[in-house]
Amino acid sequence: MAAIDEEDSAQVARPSESRRDPEWLRERLSEWLQQHEGSDAQVTEVTVPESNGMSSETLLAEASWGGQQRSLVVRVAPVADSDPVFPSYDLDGQYRLVEHVRAHANIPLPRLWWSEPGTDALGAPFFVMDRVDGEVPPDVMPYNFGSWVSEASAEDRTRLMRSSVAVLAEVHGVPVPDDIIELPADGESPLRAHIRRLRAFYDWASAGRAGSPLIERAFAWVEENAPESADNVLTWGDARIGNIMYRDFEPVAVLDWEMAAVGPRELDIAWMIFLHRFFQDLAEMAGLEGLPDFLRREDVAAEYLEQTGHEPVDLDFYTAYSALIHAVIMFRIQCRAIHFGQAQEPADPDEMIMHRVTLDAMLNGTYWAGVK
């Protein structure tokens, strides 16, 4: 991507400039905690990690109540003047969804304490959960550029792949919470509803500026090639190993549920496959070996079949659709970078898509033939 490199995008993607002062945050959270747990409750420290997510902001807090010390994570919705990545944020919905998944799936989830939908305490809604110790495959630099994942044995990476696919299998067995997840309109399939919402997000992101011809072509391709599926489940949405915390290559916390939806299982399966291919393509462009034998499409599909009895179908379509989803998100992140003066408007809007070559090849049906 000409306008901004991968390392810089970590800062561009952040939902704010972390302008909240840690001491102010500590005082406000202490006052708020005392309302819930009594006058003896206190927050002793708040830190804002250098690395933060693309949407809600993460705060780390040390607190005590009931005679116990606790290490907490506070997820805060972005403030309006940070030009957020997404048009809306329902943190209370995420909180309720995680509790629903906990009740129906055997996957590790951090203990949730409270959801605060109001803005009085921190200026934005937030929820509070326990902090979990573990390792997350890094995004910057990507884990296949050199990390605990790339340095692991092939056997341990296979163990990580299998345990990660097991998370998908468990999530897909959870009843769809009709009161939390947005359902399709009457007569609309879940996949068509998913495409409609992605299109609305892109229209919002591109309003008032030149759009991407490649994204427009991808939407036309998706509309023409979308398969019909009668097998629809709860999907995690952002189903990638970078949203799982591991210990000994087994998940200890499954994180980030804001993209959850009802839809075909392949939405999650393909997203996990594609996000690794995105990083692998970057590694090969940089002249690095990366991890070509990790999270291969055929391995992930075979593992999902073995664990669930469901054979993934139409993966050419769903991986291309994943590439389109990622392209829309990348386009929006670049719009923010331009807005804040961290990048220049490119002459070709398609340059705002880091994986434009991959997306183009997937639309042409040539991508997988070139994968080692």
C-alpha cells in the first residue's frame, strides 16, 4: 500500500489518540467502582497499552474490592471526535453476547464483571472483564515475520490450528441470540443480509470521496456469485488467531465479538484462512519465507470436517468475500489516516487496499493456483 505502511497502520487504526489521562481515568473508574462495590473499592492504576485495537479502546486496570486484588481489562467505545473506524459501537450488546456464548459453548472467555452503557463515567460506554495471562499472535509485525508462532515446532503450530478450529466448531453450535444479533429482513438470506450490511458500511466509509473501483467490482462479483446456504449459525465474525490468547498453544481467552452475525459457517472458516493468507502474502512480498504450511485452506477445512462432520463448501467464494470485507475495512482505516494527516490521498483509490493484488486475483479465479 503506497499511502501507509503496515507498521504505521497500527496507530492509524486506533480509535482515538488515547488522549484520556491515566490518572483521570483511574479517578473516574474508582468513583464508578465504588457505586457498584462500596466505598472500600478502588482502582489503583490504569494504563493504556501502546498497541490497541481497530475499534474499541483497551485500558488495563488494577483494582480491589471485597478484600481481593484484581487485574482488569476495560473496553471503551471510541469518542466521536476520534473519527471511529465503524459507524456505531454496541459494547453492551457485545457484553451480552459473550455471556450468551459462555452459557452455551465450551470455550474460554474472560469473566465479565459489568457493562456500563452510559457515558457519565468515562465519556463513552464500556465494559469490564478479568485480565487473562497468555500470548496473542501479533499483528504488527505479523506473527509469520518472526514471533513465538513462527519459532514454534510444526507440531505445536498444528496443535494451535486444531484448537483454534475447535473454537469455531463450538461457536457454531451456540443458539443464535435473536435479541442480540441483527437478523435478516423478511425474505432475505443471512448471507445476503451480511453483504447488505457490508455495502452500507462501505457507502458510509466512502461518502464524499472517490471510491475504489476494485471494491465496486468485488461487490458486483459477490452479488453475482453468492451461494445459497440453508445451514446458518451464529458466526464469531472476526474469527482469526490474532483474537485468541493462547497458553501452550491452547486457547485461554477468545476475544473481540463485535463482528458476530448469523450466517453460513464458511464466513468464519474462510476469514481464519484468509487473514493468514493476507499475512503470508505480505511476508513473501518482503522476501521472507513466512509460514506457508500453516493454516492452509485444505488443512483448516479438513480439521473442521473432522471436528463437526460439516464439510466446508464454496471456499473460493467465501475467501474472496473475506478479502472484500478486509478491503472495506482497510479502505476505511486509510480514510481515517488521510483525515488525520497521517497519509496522503492516493491518485488511485485502489492503492488504499494493501491486498489489492490478492483481491483482484481471487475475483479472477487465479489466486489459489499461485499459492505454494
